Amino acid sequence: HDGFSAITGYVLFYKEATETEWKTKLINSFATRTYSISGLKAHTDYTFRVAARNYIGIGRYSDEYKAKTHPKAPSKGPIDLKYANLTSESVDLKWTAVSLPPDEATVDYYEIILKIDGEKMEYRSNISRRHVTLSRPGVYTATVYARNSGPHRSPPSNIITFNTDGDITQDTGKSLSDGALTAIITSCGVFLLTIVIISFWYYLYKRKDRAK
């Protein structure tokens, strides 16, 4: 019974699912049908109910509504991103996951970002590695983010760069450039030539010594 008094607003009740005491928010407008509550805990179950009010008092409660707040964005991103098995057409990416606090939930998936000459490619993986087919040869950069049910994105992993054009790739994610390889071969050639010259000089010396 409204006591012949018009509704002047509402009272919104809410609490954490594990609590017994209700918190309240006064809504001072009959026309209001939505309301935002700030200061809730992340990744937490809440129960809500509402009641109309007038100058006489508060009416009946509505049915209870249960909802869970989103988790926080992951505070830490994947670490130690590396590449392996690089070819002109594909590459294997690997990284290390990090543990997250309870209010950040678990990682739903990883988002892999590759870039080449301004072109951006996005991939997903549910585990800490991904085989990626490359669109074309060239120099790529790669980074990885963790995603949870927010959906929120973590800080990025370390950024790596790899070149499909003629690099000799190691499993550690490092490569030996053509220039470095040429320098090594040249050094070996010089060393062998020195040995040959010394051997020939020694041969002439011994021959001259026998002639005496």
C-alpha cells in the first residue's frame, strides 16, 4: 500500500555474495531506471535488489539479481618471448607465462601481434607457443599480450625482431647475419693461406740446407 503517496525514488541494495549486510544507494528520481555503482571489488560475486520509496517509506523488494564483476587487467605480461624454426614462410613463437593475483583471474588466451612494413597481423593461442604462417619474406617484429575475461589486455611481452631474408636462425631467437658469416669464412681463409706460406717457406729452407 503506497499510502496515497507517489513514488519519489528508489533504494538500491547490494552486497558481496558472501556477506550478510546490505549496502544501499538512494536514487532520488522516479524516472531513473539505471544506476552505476562504483567502488566494487574486481572479480567478485554480488547480489542486488531494489525497492521503491515515497514519503511513507520503502516498498517491497524486487527479486534478487546476481552478477560478477570483471577481473582486473593482467598486471604482468608474458616474458622471455623467443622465436625458433624460422623459414621464409613460417616461424615458431614461444614465451613464458606469469602467475597473476586472484582478482585478475586466469589468462583466457594470448594475443600475438606481428608487424611488417606497417602491416599488422593478429593471432591467438591458448598455450604459451604458436606456429605462425608468415604472409611474405622480410623483417618482422613480434610481441605477445595476455588476455582475461574482462576482456583486458596485459602489458606487452618483450619485443623481438626476425628477418626471413637469409638469416641463419638459432633456437635461442638469435641469428647470424650474412656479414658475420662472410667475416668468419674470410678469417678462416686467411689463416689457411698463412699456414701454406709458412709451410712453403720451411720447405725451401730445408731444401737449401740439404744443398749445402
